[in-house]
Amino acid sequence: MIPHAKKLLIISLIGLTVLAPSFGEGQSRLVSEKVLRVIDGDTMEVSGGERVRLLGIDAPEKGAPLAGLATARLRELTASGLVTLEMCEDRDIYGRLLATVRAQRVNVNSILLREGMALPMLIPPCGRPVAVDVLAAAAHGAVTGKGIYSLNEYRIISHTKAGDHIGKHVIVKGTILELHRGEKVWHFNFGSDWKTDFTAVLFREGQHKYSDLGLDPADLVGSEVLVIGKVKRYNGPEIIVRGPDQVIPLEGIMKEDPKSKIQGNDLEN
């Protein structure tokens, strides 16, 4: 796939500014379709019986909290019946089309993320062109505590309190002080003592996911972020990060690095 233009992500807790998404030539195509039905919060059926999976998002599954609300919101956003699909040239493992959906010039994927009706989910190669914008929209939803982020397992805690939540799924907030690149394992360090302070851990899977999505984790050093996952203890508290969709920047700059190749709801004070 042809590398696309570098993009910047600038986010603050007060406001949100995101440059319009850019797609490289050959990475996506635009088509207009009629919506036949909404299946769930991130899937719909369009003309010809094709199923479309909204790119970069993961809405609650049927039976999960807020699943009905997410489905209803997608149905509401596409109520006009006509949508424009900015489709990736690849399909998912179930044969569904992957697309950014626009209805009446509104980015439906982004709205669902910003309203907390879905979590970010970035899978290369299709996730690469939208990665920065997906994280920006997810940050907005998280800091406003809407939807999914109002649930107990997605409450935001300070990195200094992570040790009090061992075994629990939470969102840890803090500033990344250092990225330590070991031979096999990388660590986002949030404190001066890695043996006791919170860290976010990237094994090979997470490292390669950053590379495949065109993102350099080093860009996050010095940035305030939200880390999503289950807190475990290994020396100090940690969360294992399997990809960029678990580390949402709240401020600073996250640049695409197409040349990057890797070898070998309230805050608790």
C-alpha cells in the first residue's frame, strides 16, 4: 500500500482539533449505497446484500451493556437511507466490506466514537489511513465520560493508583515519561522507578501493530494518554498493550511514520 501523507493529532481536554483524514491513492474508494438495515452498532447491510463493517470502531455486542443504544444510534445516523462509503480495498475475515461511513456529510464512525457508542479498534492494513483520526475521536468520548466510558470497567484512574486495581479492567491516565526498548519487550514508563510505578508493556505483537499502522510509539513520550486494559502486577502494576487502540493520546503530536519498521467517570486522584 502506498504511504499516505503525515497527519497530526492535537487533542486537549478542553477542545479537539484534528486534521481531515487523508487516504493514499489506491487505499480506498468512494461509493454511494442505500442502507437496507442496521444489524448492530458497527455493522449494516446495503444494496445488493453486502454487509459493511464500520472501520476503526468496535461497538458492544448483542446482549452487552449499551449494545441496543449503539445499534439505535447507528440506525438514527443513517436514517436518510443513503450513505457514502469510503471503503478499504480489503475485507475483514468474515468477508464484510470495511468502510468509513458518511451520511449527509457526517462521519458516522467518528460520531459513534465521540459519543462513546464504540471503542477504537485498529487492524492493519485498513486501519492505517484512519488510525490518527480514530484515536482523536475516541479521546473525545473518553474524556467526556459518555456511553461506554460511563461503565465501571472503563472508569479513568490515575497511574499512581493503578496498584489498587490489580485484576480489574480500567483506563489508566498519566504522562509517558520514557519508552524503553528492550530486545524483546518495550515499556512505556509512567514513573521514575519501573519496579514500582505503572508501565504499559508492548510485546512483539504490540510493537508490530504500531509499525503496521504507520505509527511510532516514541511520539507518545511526554504526552498525557489513556491506557485501556486489565491491570496486572509484574514488579509494579502494568497493562499489556496489543496495539495503539489501547493507548489514546490526550495531547501532543502523533505522527505517521511510514518508514518505521520493527525488527526481531471520574479521575481518581
